[in-house]
Amino acid sequence: MAQDDDHSKDASAPVAESLRRALGSRYLQYALSTIMHRALPDARDGLKPVHRRILFAMRELKLSPTGGFRKSAKITGDVMGNYHPHGDAAIYDAMARLAQDFNVRYPLVDGQGNFGNIDGDNPAAARYTEARMTKAAEALLEGLSENAVDFRPNYDGTLEEPVVLPAAFPNLLANGASGIAVGMATNIPPHNLDELIEGCLALIAAPDLPDADLVKLIPGPDFPTGGVIVEPAESILAAYQSGRGSFRLRARWQIEDLGRGQWQVVVTEIPFQVPKSRLIEKLAEVIQTRKVPLLADVRDESADDVRIVLEPKSRSVDADLMMGMLFRNSDLETRFSLNMNVLIDGLTPKVCSLREVLRAFLDHRREVLKRRSEHRLAKIDHRLEVLEGFIIAFLNLDRVIDIIRYDDAPRAALMRELWGRDFIRATSEADYVSPPEGEGELTELQAESILNMRLRSLRRLEEMELVRERDDLLRERAGLEDLLASDRLQWKLISTQLREVQGAFGKATDLGRRRSDFAIGQDVEDVPLEAMIEREPITVVCSKMGWIRAMKGHVALDQGFKFKDGDDGRFAFHAETTDKIVLFGSNGRFYTLLGANLPGGRGMGEPVRLMIDLPNEAEIVDLFTHRAGGRLVVASSAGDGFVVPADEIVAQTRSGKQILNLKPGVRAHVCRFAEGDHLAVVGENRKLLVFPMVELPEMVRGKGVRLQSYKDGGLSDLTTLTLQNGLSWKDPAGRTRLETDLAEWLGKRASAGRMAPRGFPRDNRFT
């Protein structure tokens, strides 16, 4: 059996290894496919495959900026059927985004119909909308028919698609990009095209231009929705040098005077990629939770533009302080992360600096220029060959006509004939200067072109036009040869082309003007809420069922308070609107409420569970005003406890802060301020123990230590005292009793104690 087991293990090992290798290989293929064909943009044209295929399909449909619109469903169908075999919804979403001027700095699709809005609403269905290309998209495609880039077969091999677009401008930085691949992601903000071109021209003139000088030309992103960038210049420089960083972006706001000392804040631009509807909801939540008490109301008065009105609590409110708190507590300020992870040459993912991205674009433009020039050179050579045949035909017109009329195979006869060649250069319509003649055969192309020539072209004027065209092409050819042989001429022409793009989309145009400004923005100080609240006295009242309210002023605590039927009072104490009200739950968690946020005292109040996340099964153990710098004793029903600093129990969220750890079946039972030098503990067995406070550890969180030992039952109550002043309690008649000689009950912590003195309350409680 042992041998069989060993044999079984040996047989299964190759299978397991093979499976591991197969899974690793296939997942690697999936990861590479995601990185290269879906998530990361190409540094040369700044597009992902789906966007590139959408623009190419629109070009094939001849949807030029000056032409008509076509149904989006038609465009989506062509893209899906010919180039991108994925879901039509994903293709349409990608196309719709290219048409959204609040998402794309320089839209590549001109949409007609509902393509979504800044509120976050989705576009209409593809059957309802129409689209065509914009001039910016046309600039990306310019030169595609001139062999400017490589083509590859589509997914089924029936058609061809471009590997990359010629891209007349640095679209990657102009429109930005975002995507999540396997193990990597990219997030690039949009920039101003005018500034990008200035940066490209500077790199052409000085390839070793320092990064600081480059960033002076491209100072930061330019978001479609505007806003104010408050990131320090040195942080922006570091981000562009490393390819990673972030930019703080704030909404643009201004104070609108309403007269008679009244004013309001109007937000006219919101941060990039923040849906306006979600922003309004967040601001309403800030008002409801009273995180910013200075803000009274928010209204959305937007039409085609953005107009969000923020109404202050009173006219004495400091607008800068209010906006600072809103920046901290809402999406009026966001942070846009920079991660320039792109595909270099369409193959290698790399986190690039600003210089490397611009360099990749310029190298691509140079390659496009050389390929277009070579393509044009081949076209000129082809045309010159045809023109030479036409000119020979004109010089030997009679012989050509004879061959065409009488020969059975005129093309072969034209190619066999030795023709006199006269390279004519026209100086005027009536004057010809002819160099010495030569002889030679016609090529197949020349013979075919002569046979296809129309009779109406056999005019003297047409002959002169051919000669003039030939001379122009020869001059153009010489210029192209000089261009291909000179790096300086190539970069000069690229600079000229970039200047033309700058003229079409630069800062002088409405589309190209900078939208995001720069400002010096300090970090928002964490202003205490108490500093923003008017300090007023209140009386906090809470019932046994947990209905809480705050009555104005300090009213008498022994007066009768009204409660709901079946409910009764439990807590009543004086406080102020600036105080923090602390609630201790039987689940061992402390919750914090602000006095100013408590409901008014005219009605019965509101359930405290609506303000904090206190579970239904948990009860309120204690409710009191927070005392900064104080100490509290907390204990469980099992008789375990410790001392906790009062500053450690303040919670920042609705869910509270766990302080006392509890075992199943045990609940938090007592919370008292630690005042004095001794602690008195009484159990459900009516045994009393007094021990020094120093025997109790001070902790931030935990189960605590044993206060008193019990054979049965648990902790009933505890209190703190100063030993020389004695221990006091109220007897059943309501009279205060004082026991000054506590020697009988003094002992060590965790001992059993002795029976309580005569007259001690039957409910085993000190108060």
C-alpha cells in the first residue's frame, strides 16, 4: 500500500504542475490583453482601442464635422460588427463620453440629442441620439490615407484597422485618460492644448529643457468643468517629474450681495468628475447632520450653467470660514490622482514623466511626417512616370495614333517602339526650349495611361499643363528629398503643423481658453464646532425609552417634564449648545452628540437612535456632559472595570467608539466620573467593598480588571469618594446618610467585601 501511495503521488505531481503552469500562462495572457487592448491608452495618440475604433468607423462612414449626423445605433453597430466585438452598451458609453464636454476637454464626437449631463444622468438610448466627428477628431485622423501609420487585420481578418492614429496634437494629455488593468491602473487629467503645444515647441527647440522650465509652460491640468487648483507649484513639479502625484481642486465661488447686509455664496464651477446631484445631496447631508452649523440652506438654481446657492446661518458668518469647512466636509474640494501609466509604442506599459509623454508624441509625429513624405514621394514618382509618357505621346502623336488605329495589340506595340524623348520645359505658351533628344521604350504604366487618355486632352493647352505639372512635381520632389534627409527641416515642419493646430484650438478660441485657474490654498484648519456655534444654555432631557430633547435655558430639573404615554423621565441636566453630550451604551460603546444638534424642547424630542447607531438590543447606561481632561470609571455587569481618560471616549462618527470589551452575556453596567481617592463597589449580594483608586488601571480600551468577587450575581453599583469625607447615600426616605468610619469595608481590589451598613438602599444603588 505504501508503494501504491508513493506511485499515486508521483503520478499526480506532473498533473498539478501542469495545471499550475496552465493557469499562470492563461492568466498572464488575460492580463496582457487587458493592459494592451482595453485599459491603458497609447502614449502616441492618447486613445484606447475602443475609442480609436469608434473614430475610425466614423471616418469610414464619412461623418465629417461639416457633414450630416448619423444615428448612434448605426455607428455603434458598425464598430461592433467590424472592429470591436464587445457589447454595444460598452461601445455606446465610450462614444457618449467622447461627446460630453463636461468629461472631455476637447470633445472628439459631436453629439445631437441627450448625451447625459453634469448632474450624472445617463445618455439617452443609442436609437435616439445622433453623432458625427469634431474638428479635433479630424485632426487626430489626418494623414490616415497617406500611409502615416501601420494597419492590422481586424478581429476576423476581413478588414483592416489602424494600429495607432496619426494624432496632430498630444491627445493623451489634452483629454486625459483613466483605466484599471490587471495589477496596474492609469489616471491622467486633461490639460490645455495651447500650453501643451508650447511645451512641445520648447522641447523641439531645446531637447534638454529643464523640467522646471517645461512645467512653467504647462503649469498644471485644465479641467473641463473649471475650478481652482490649489496644489503648491513644487508638488505639481514633483508629480510631473515622477508621473505620480495628485492635484487639489476646489469649486469656484463668489459672494453675492443681497442688500441690507444680507449675502449668499454662489458656486459657479464644481470639481471635475463630481456629479452635481451627488454634490447637492452631500451638502444637504452636511446641513442635516450639522457638521457645518454656519450653513443654513443649499439651493440648486442651475440652468445650462452651474449655480449652487449656499445660504449662511446669519449675516455675521465668516464666508471664508464657512467655505473652508465645506471644503473639508464635502466634494466642493476633491483630490485628482495622477498616474501616467501608458503604453510606449503601443507595447510597453510604463509610468512616464511629463517630458517622456511629450517626447513619445513628438517622436510619433516625426515618424508620421516621414511616412507621409515617403508616401507622397511615391505618388509623385508614379505621376511623373505617367506625365513623361503623356509628353512622349504628344511629341510623337502621329505615330501613337497609327499604332492605336492599326495594331491589334496597341499596348505591347507602344512598349516595343523606341520613342524620341524630348524633355520640354515651357517658358511661355508660345515658346518651347527643347534639350537634345534621346530614345527609349515606354513602361507598361505609361502605355496604359496613353491608351486611357481622352481625345479632348490632345490639345496644345493640355500639353502645356502637363509640362507645368511635371515641373511643379519635380520641385516638390526635391523639397521632399531635402526634408527626409534633414532632421532640422523635419522638426521645423512639425513645429509649423503644431502652430496650425494651436491656431485652431488655442487660447484665442472659446474652446481653448484656460478654464481651471491656480490659487494658493492653505490646508483647511480643523476648526472646532464649538467655535462656530453660539454659546447658549440648554437643559437636556432624555426619557427611559430614549427620546431626547434640549430645552432652551437652564430650567429647574425637579419640575415635571412631559413624555409620551408609557414613557417616563430618566436623565435631565444642564448644559450648553457648545457642549458634547456623551451617551454610554450597554454594548460598551460611547457615542457623542453636540448640544446644538439636539432637537428642540417644544415637543417630545426625537429617538436618540436616529442620531447615533445604537443597536436596538442595547440600552442607555448613562448620559452626561463631556468634561475635557477628566477621568471615568467604567464597569461591566460581571464586575470588571478600569479608568478611562474622558478625552478618549469622544467619538467622531455615528457608530461610536468601543471602550469596554464585553464577553457574551455580559453588558456595560456603570459609568462614573473618577473623583476622589477611593472606589466603593456593591454587588447584587449587598456586599460592599471600598479600595484605593490607584489599584484600578487606566486604559483606553479593554475588558478591565476584577473589581469585586462574587459567588453568585454580579455588580450592582459603584461610586467614587474621598476616604476622609466618608461614603454617602440616600435612604428609602430620601434622606442623605453618611458613613465616615469605613474601616470595616476597606479591603483589597477583587475581594468579596462585607455586608452593606444598616439603612443602605434596598436597590443596592448609591444614588
